[in-house]
Amino acid sequence: MKRTTIALSAAAALLMGGCGNSTKEAKVITEAPAAKHAEAAPAPTPAPVAAPSKVPTGKAVPRAKAPEAPTPAPAAAKAPQAAPIPVLSKFYEVFSDGAQIAPKDGKPLLLVFGQPADPYTQKLQADVTENSELAKAITDTMTPVYINAAAQKRHKFLHNGDLMDVDTKTLVSIYHLDATPTLIFMDDKSQSIFMVPGYMPPKQFEVTLQFVKEGTWKGKDRKNGEVYHALKSYYEAHGIQVGKAKK
């Protein structure tokens, strides 16, 4: 199995405690393994044919008894249906599908990278579809875009005024992603403000959106961790406990 593995920055790791145990609440991005050619099964050895038995001359051959019809087996019980997956039609009423990645109406951009089979991506999608307040906060504050990190699609990405044609693998590489879900909060020029790896609970999600909306991050250095420290302080002021940055 092939995997993309690039270490997350220490600044991003600062917020991982608020997302639970991120090593457990995220799934590694993988590529499907190449199909293997099945080996041909060896031909079965034919069973030996039994020699016909001799029948004594002048004696009647006893008539073989017809076999009784087998009793039909009872009908198998119907297998239970799998647990329902989040209603993605409702999810895509909030998030666009990533074909066009660009801020709209002057709102900052939110990129969420996930995978269909990832239980934590499904958990986040369920939060959005089942929590109307969270869904409204997302659409009121951000331009939300969802990208399936396991797919290979083309994207029109408006970045700092330039329209780029990129594929999914390139986006995953640009943002050094190795697990899903990952949330990247950007400004209205599609420049990254900060990113949060791993599943984000609804309360933390709403507080993070409020942090972006209030513009507390503006004027902070995005490269040396200043924005992350400001966000950490904002979390603590709003009752969200996060872990300490790793040295």
C-alpha cells in the first residue's frame, strides 16, 4: 500500500489536542493498490471410473430404488442493512464539491479534505448535516469547499488572483497532508491562515469560525506560529481545552 507521508508542522500540532487524539481521529491518505493477476487454478484430477459389476446370467437384475427428493432448505434470514452513512446531499448543500475553489462574496475560504471510507470524515459530515446551527455558521462565515483526498480530479483554484488548474494529488502535496479529515482556513485571497488536522468537534468548529469572523488573526505572523498561539488563547477564553505545542 502506497501512502503520502509528510510530517505536520509543530504549530499545527498545537491544536491537535482540541481535536481529540488526532492519531486515532484521522485516517491516513492511501492510494488503491494495483490489481493482481489471479493465478490460474490447476485443473482437477479426474476421478477414476468404476468398472461395471458383472450380472449373473439368467437372473433378473434387481431394479434400483429411485432416490427420494431432498427436503428443501429453509430460506436464509435476510441480512441486516448497514448503518446509514451521512446524507451527503445535505452535506453538499453546505459544501461545494471542489471543482471550483475560490472565495465568494468576499468570504474567507474553508477547505476540508476527507475520504469516503474514513469514519472521522463521516463523523464530521454527520455533524454538518445534523447540526443546523453549525451548518449556518459555516455558510455565514466561510466559502466552504470539500475535497475527496482519495480521488484524482481536476480543480480550478483561484489563488492570490491567479487561476490555477491543479489535480487533487497536487493539492494534497501543496498542503503537506497525510491524514483526513484536515481543515484549512484561508483568507479571501485563498492564502492559508491556519490548518487543523483531525476531526474537529462541533463546539470547537463553531468557536474557530468565530475566531476567523472576528479577524483576530489579522496582523499575526502566519509562519512563526503567532496565529496558532492567538487561536489557542481564543480557545481557552471560550472553554475549549487544547494540547501544548510539541518541542
